[in-house]
Amino acid sequence: MKHGQGTLYYPDGSKFEGTWVKDVREGHGVYAYPNGDMYEGEWLNHMRYPRMLTHAHTLFTLTVKSHDHFSSCCGNKFVKTPIVRRQTVMVDARPQQPLFAFGVIADIQYADIDDGYNFQRTNRRYYRSSIELLRNALDSWSKAAVRPGFILQLGDLIDGHNKLLAASDRAVDAVLKELCSVDAHHVWGNHEFYNFSRDWLLRSKLNSTPQGSQKEVGSNVYAYHFSPYPGFTFIVLDAYDVALLGREESSPGYREALTLLRRFNKNDNLNCPPGVGLLQRFVMFNGGFSKKQLSWLDSVLTSTDERHEKVTIACHLPVHPNSTDPLCLLWNFDEVLAVIRSHSSVVCFMAGHDHDGGYYFDEDTGIHHVTFEGVIETPPDSNAFAIVSVYEDRMELKGSGRVADRVFFFPQSCRS
């Protein structure tokens, strides 16, 4: 286990010198890229908080002292040796203008009802005030130095309670009215399907597939990609492609999903999780990707690899076990991870669903897995949204309220 001051050499020629806490980069450290670029600053849970980033013309001398030198050429064997070293680093202190920016918000779950609690009665839910927090986000985005070119709405726009009150249409119209001034890309979550059928959603304003886009993945699957800026692609995925939600019980799709779910969940109430650990994901309010959608994703990523683009994926359900509570994980997360890990262009996977949020940096691929905190469980005196500024080598997420600031450096293979 790496713990204390040390240096780690990575297989691609990069190197980290700094503080480790139980195998995690924490505290102060310096990261050297194979092309000579260098980052120096604070770290938290492998996250970089940039204070000095190279690319430019200012010199300073950095002294690194360590009594524990973790050295490895293959990335998995560590030998302790003392070092004292001085390095000269070039730093760019000049402000950079982002290439573009976008907003992110998740799990608004608006309903015109009094506050309540989640299913476990552990977290309070603020149904009526959630639309006010959306207004806070819209106001902040409109005043940003670089205004967002679009918004990623990560699903669960309105709450399932609206269906019971025959208020689904009224609720979704109220929220979409607030969003009419922005270019919103809508992800579908479980609460969309509590309120509406898949056929209704495909015909509605919650289908944000760009005009003219070909339905390459299939007429009944809600997945598409778009490019807001040269060299960058965003992919919206359908986490309920294989699911009980949104489908007629007599349909083949429903029967296929039920067979899969029953293989792991023997409970009478299929929203009650089976067992512990990763098995908890096999509940009715989750879903998965079909082979057709996975094949389509693989094809899109093959094209973005060839064009050396940077890809961000948006989906309601998280796909990395370390970025979420297992109860909120996609059914066939392992198959999705296998696809994206086989490509070099993915830099970030953004999801909602887990209202507590989460984050994990996959060191093997350089992919950032971000789960955004839900508006629905955010008190009226706080907020839960973000604006993301995109640069050539990174994305800087500026959070508000419950959403933390983060910096997502792109993998070396994606850096220009």
C-alpha cells in the first residue's frame, strides 16, 4: 500500500511525486506528463485542484524531499528508497478562455406537493421547492462569464407522485416552461417512466434528439450523440433500454427484462433489493442496455477514436461501482465499462439517480465517473447544479451548493 511521501512511475512515462493516503493521491503533489507538461497543486481522492499548470514560459524551481520513494516501471511494484531532488518547471499563470461551457443538473423531481421522504425514510425530499432551485440554476447560468451553450438534464425531471395525482402533464409542462430559454439535452430516468410510456416520451419535448439525426440505434431506443464544438462529442444513453419501466406487461421487452430481473431478485416486491453488495442493483427502478445499444455505442466510440475526439457520456444510471451506491447501479454496468474501456476517446461519464452523488477516477483509463447530487433532496436554502468549462486539456466543474468543484484532466491519449 502506498502511504506517505513518494513517487510513482506509470507505464505511459508519466510520474507522480507527492503525498499518498492509503493508495490515493491526497495533499500536495506534482504530476509529470510524458510530453513534458507538468501539474503542481493540491489533490483529493486522486482529484487535481490546479494551482500551477505548465504549457508556458515562467520558470520556477521545485524541491521535492522524500524519505519514501515508491518506484515502479510496471505500476504495481513499489520499492522504498530515500530521495532529495530539485526540478525546474515551466508554468503558465496566464488566464485561459474556455472553448465552451455547459450546465448540469440532476433529479429535479418536481411535484406540487408538500415535502416528504425517500423510500427508506432517511432523506427528506423537497418536491415543491425543487423548481425554485432549477430557477436558481438558470439564473446563475445566464450570468456566467462564459454562458453555457447547452444544459445536460440527467433525468427524473418530475416525480412519480404526479402520476398518482393525475398531474404528470401539468408538472412536466411547468418544468419545461422554465427550461424554454436554454438548449436542454434530456436524459430519461425512472421517474419519466413512472409518469409516461416510452412511446409518449419519444413523441414529447423530452426527446431532445437533434433534428436530422439518424436513428442509428433503433426506433425505440433513446440514444444519440452531438458535437457542440470541434473535437468534442457528447453521447446520451438510454439506461432503461432493458427494463420493466415504460413498457406494456404483454410486450416482449417487458418479458425479457422480467426474466433477467427474476434471475437475481426473488422478492415479491421487485423494488426491494436482493442480497448485499453489487446484487442490490437488480431492482425494478434500475435498468440496463441492450446488445443493440452497446453495439451502437461501440461503433460511435470507434469513430470518435479515429477522429481523436474527447467524449463525455450522459446517462441517468451510473456505471462504475465506485461512483455510486450499488443500489443505483446499471444492471449490466460491467458490459458498458468493457465497451468504454476498449476505446481511447471517453474522458467523462456523467450520471444522476444517486441523490447523494459520487465520484471516481478510473486510473487505468483516465475516465472521470461523476454522479451528480439530486435537486430533490437539496434543502430550499441550498443548491445542486454545476457549470462545466471545457479546455483543450481538461474540464473545470464549478459546483453550487451540494455539488463540489472538480477538475477533470483528460487522459494523455486525448490531450492535443
